[in-house]
Amino acid sequence: MIYRENGQFKTSYAADQQIFPILQDRWAILGILAFAFVAVPLFADEYLFRAILIPFLILSLAALGVNLLVGYCGQITLGAGAFMAVGAYAAFNFIVRVDGMPLVGALLLGGFTAAAVGVVFGVPSLRVRGLYLAVATLAAQFFWDWAFLRIKWFTNDSSSGSVSVSNLSLFGFPIESPTEKYLFCLAVLVVFALLAKNLTRGAIGRQWMAIRDMDVAAEVIGIRPMYAKLSAFAVSSFFLGVAGGLWGFVHLGSWEPAAFSLDRSFQLLFMVIIGGLGSIMGSFFGAAFIVILPIFLNQLLPWLGGLVGVTISTAGVSHAEIMIFGALIVFFLIVEPHGIARLWSTAKEKLRLWPFPH
Amino acid sequence: MKLRNYALAASLAAIGLSFTLTAPVHAQAKGKQAQAQVAEQFFPVLVYRTGPFAPNGTPWANGFVDYLKLVNATGGINGVKATFEECETGYATDRSVECYERLKNKGGGATAFQSLSTGATFALTEKAPVDKIPLITAGYGRSESANGAVFTWNFPLLGTYWVGADVLIQHIAKKEGGFDKLKGKKITLVYHDSPYGKEPIPLLQERAKMHGFDLSLLPVASPGVEQKSTWLQIRQNKPDYVLLWGWGVMNSTALKEAQATGYPREKMYGIWWAGAEPDVKDVGEAAKGYNALALQHGAEPNAKVTKDVLALVHGKGQGTGPKDEVGSVLYMRGLISAMLGIEGVKRAQERYGKGKTMTGEQARWGLENLDLDQKKLDALGFAGVMRPIQTSCLDHMGSSWVRVHTWSGSKWEFSSDWYQADEKVIRPMVMLASARYAEEKKITPRTPEQCKQ
């Protein structure tokens, strides 16, 4: 009843081609943005910012990057963590070695470095596909893990391989307090999400999807597989590189290669699979599921235990958290193999008919 | 449809079952918090009771918590009740940071954080000055943080990895009959490939330059169950000594591999984190002769404080872990770590008012002016366990006494005198590294006048 586009006439191509053709969607998105930019900083406390919202935003950005490659172009990758590491360490080196390098400049340069590395490690995708490609991208993970642990130049000769940055600022404004960090990450994420959405709606995104759906047919209609696949690797790695830079600079402040281990790559892949392959929205759902749910469970269980008068031991909570989390992954994959994003679009379909379904 | 209902019922049952399985034992910790009016001092406890490092993390955590319970059983910190909450980190840096954020404002503000992870210490070092909460890293953490003028909030009490590495080289030199005998000797460091394992490298390189021994570095990927290639290289190189910088399963794996390659265990020396019961128990007789550093204390089943814990905590059914673990090496390490935090608060109370709750800032002052002489230690029940410790603005470590203990096949026995790290070697390195950190972070080191405040 409320969510219907009846009466909304489109009289120009521009109106027909906009990202959200339905008025209610536009309002909803504006509302969410206003909520995120204004209401959240007013009401959220420090713990929420530093432990939940900032990691969520940064990993959403990374999941977006992985989704462009895996979800839109169909190239499975297990090297996502490595590209994040490249972005983080490259940005670190730019800031340490170049005097007066601004934060945004370092992050973007880190992203471009990651994109270049992504293209190199994307070359095997021209020959191998599917699971074989996933194994080939593992090479990136192992290589960069090794490089950042062993080659001292990358870590500015730090004795323990751990690097750190501080005193971040943006055009003279410090990025120190949790609110500032949150707003900075949010702004970056909004820009990149818009970029990703438009890329996937444009010619390049259609090329990626054509390659994903059937590469031989795509080639026959004139799409260059090399260009499409490598551009997907480049764009995806760029996103990941920027996310990696944010993760190191804004979230951790001090990090070692273990922050971008193989576990991180798997985590990102699971995010896009659970959230929804080939869906921008899905990246956010996936990141929320993987980042927030374990922490939520970890705090909910002792609270629930308190309600019924038992105190659960720390190890017990931790074990239960892993079990419930695993069970929920299985549950979601069975109920909706296309991810939470599909559940969302089904809900929207239902909403259009509500309250008078056929 | 039927199948679905069954599945739903089964999963609900499983969840319920997991609750009942995890519910028992620790029902006592929280119930007591209800008694209001008493001043409370909150201690956050970052632990890892799960994951590959749990066998070592659990006794540490149990010792830590048991000591807090012991303090409460004997009247608190001058009447102030020590409260605590555990948070599981799994030895992962990001979860440690989450736990830190979760606990830092609880219970009237955290007194001090002890992360039991060098990686987490690096991350928290950036956060602690902002939140004004001290970080106690007793026997781990970053070595250059011994310089309190730069690292105002870090307290690597009792010893750093540079101290450990220095003492190991001293001990080896003594065995060989002098530092000049080290020339041309081959020493191999087998280390956990993380900030923890890499910490001793600069000092060992410095010592290698001084004495002309040949240092080779063999990293082992975390968690350290895969060491075949490492020990193959050791078999080929035949080093005179192997230094082991492992944690958790890595230690027992290294000992098993040493047995398999036939490398004499007598020539293996571990850091104090590679010298506890969980490391050698599985290997048993085969680990006989293996040496490790003891961070002052070893296994202390006969110490007074151990007996106090048994009587006043375990005796009342309030023990955190199994009873037979009380007094083991890592249990004692956790217990001492908690004691240092408590004593810091006590010292702060002397200045800011007895029987009051101390803020993180006040506790920091207490830790920086810690002065535990033998008499105080004896009164606390640490006679024979620890040597006096005295901190100052420039020295946040407080003491660098270390012993070596050896596994006899069934228990750890002390096998050396007390050593002290060579200040002439370590101090310049600490100053250099901390000055570099200060420059990077644009920190102005505190002057002696500022220190007095």
C-alpha cells in the first residue's frame, strides 16, 4: 500500500535511469544516510563506534570490493586479505617516506598500488577459472604475507614487523575521536558505494556480468575477456586496498601482517556469499552478519544467562558463540542460497502487495 | 513441512543443550557484585580460554582471577573490593581491541589492562594514552616501552624480551666459559612468526656483533604445528644452541621435532613463555634436559601465596580452575600479574587516599612508583617467588632478575643462579628505539620534573 510506484511517471531518460527509480526508495536511502551521518554520532557511545561501527564500515567497503570481483565478474578470489595488506602497507610507506603526504592521498595511493598488484595476480584468471582460480589467488595471500613479514623495507625496518600511524588529519581537521573516525569511514564508504553502484550499472559492469554468466558467449558478442577480467581485479583490489588502509590507519592504529591473514580473506568471501553475490546491498548485510553477530552473541549469552540466574564461563560463551554462529550460517544458506540480499528483495516484493496479497 | 519442524526442533534443542553444557561452575563471580556501597576497583581480564593457545592462556587467566579472589577474601585493597570481568580474545588482535573497548568504561573505569599478547599490546599502546589506562605487560610486550619517559602508559614489569635474550646469551657464555668462547659458535633462534617472536631479534643481532657468534633465524608460522622444514634446517646446520621463542602448541611441537631429529634437548633454551608445564607435559621424558628461562618464579607449589589460594579460594569452592594447577608456572605468572596490578593500586592509594577507588591515571602513578621490597613481598606470601621490584619514570620494568630452570622429565627445577640483564647493552637500545618511536609519534619525552608530578 505504501510501497508502490503507482502514479510515479518517468518522462525523461535520466529519470528512468536513476539508481533508485522509486520515490520511496530514494526517501529511504536519504533517511538512512541522514540517520548514519547525524543521528548515530549524536547517540552512539564510544564502544559502539570503536568496536562495532568502524569495523563494520571498513569491512563493508572490503566486502564491496570482493563482491565486484566475485559477485559481478565471477572470479573467485582468496587473496582479498593480501590486497588489503598491500593497500595498508603501501599507504603506510607513502606516509612515512613522503613528507607532507595527506591522509587521503596516502590511502588512495595505497589503493592504486593494490590495484596494480591485483592486476598482476589477476593474470592467471585469463587461463584458469572457478576453484582453480581460487587456488591461484592463494598465491597472492602467501606471497604478501611472506613479503611483509620478511622484507624489512616495507615495514620501515621496524624490529617486530609491526607498524603504526597516528595523528591522522584531513585538511587540517584531526581524525582522532571515535566520532571523527566514524564519519570519515562513513564518508569514504558512501563515495565508494556510489562508485560501485554506478560501475555495475554501466558498460563495464555489464561486461563483468556477461563474463560471469558465460565467458564464451561474452567473447562472441565482442567483450574482451582480458580487459573485463583484469579491470575487475583492478577495481576490486583498489577497493580492498583503500579498505586495508582504513583498517590499519583508522581502526587498528598499529598492525602486523596477521591482521590481513588468510582468515581475513575467507571472512570477506563468506561475507559476500552470505550477504548476496552480485548485490551491493548484500555486501553490507554480509559485513553486518560476520562482524556484528559474533560480538552480539558474545554479549547476549551472558546476559541471557543472567536472566535465568546462571553465569556462563568465558570459554563456554566463546564456544557457544562459535556454535550458534555456525548454525546460523548453515540456516541462512539453506533458507536462502542467494544470500540475505535476496531475502531483502523478496521482502520488498511482498511489501508492494501488502496488505492485500493475491 | 514436517522435516522443517523437526529441523527447527532439533536446532532449538541443540541451542538449549549448549546452554546447559556451558552453564555450570562459575556461578559465583557475579552474584557478589550486588552488594553495593563498598568501594570497588575494576580489573578487566583479557583471556584466551579457547583456540590454539588456550592450554597456556587458561592457567594464566585462572591464576589472575584467583589472586583477585584471594585479595577480596583477605579484605580487599585496603577495604576496596576488586571486581573483574573476563573477555575472551582467542589471542586475536582485533578481538582484543574489541574487548578493550568493551571493558574500558565498565565498573567505574578499568584500572589497568593486561592483554597477554604482544600483538595486542602494540595495538593497545596507541589507545591507552588516549583513554588514560595503564597497560601492564609483565614479561611480554614491546621491549623499548621500558623507557617510561616516552611510553608513559606501558609497564613491561619484571622483564622484556630483550632482557630474556640477553640473559640467555649470558647463560650460554657462562656454560662455554666466557664471552670470548662464543666466537664462531652457531646459535639458532626458532621463533613464533609474530611481533612476539620477533622482539628478541635486534638484541640477539647486537650480541652477535659483539661476540662474533653466528645467528640464524628460523620463523615458524602461527600457531606453530608445522615445523618439519625448520628442524630439517637445524639438522643440516647443527647449531650449537637453539633458542626457542614459542607459545602454545608451538613449544611442544618443537620439542617433539627435536626428539625426532635427534637434536639434544640440553642445548635448547626457551623464553619464559616456552617454559611451563603445558609445553613439556605431552612430551614428558623426551623433553628431559630442556631449559627455559624463569621470569623470577618457576613452579611454586610450596610458596605461601599458593597455599593461601588453596586455603582461602579453592578451599571455599571458589577456585577458578582445577585445583592441581595451582602453583604451576603459568598459573603463577597470572597470579603475579594480578598482584602487580593490585600493588600498583595500593601504592596509588598511599598518595590519593586509602580505601578509595583509583582511576586509571592514579593507578598509573602507583605503578610508576611501585616499590616492593623483600619485606612487602614476604608479607604478601611471595617469599622465594620473587625478588624486589622498584619502578621509576625512566624504568618501567622495575627489575630484570631471571633464572633458568630445567625440565627433569616430571617437573621444572631451577638450574642456574640469578642473572641480571646487562644494562650497558640494553639501555642504549631501549633509548634509541624509544626515541625513534617518540619521533614517529611526535611525543615529547617527559622531563624529570614532569615525572615527579
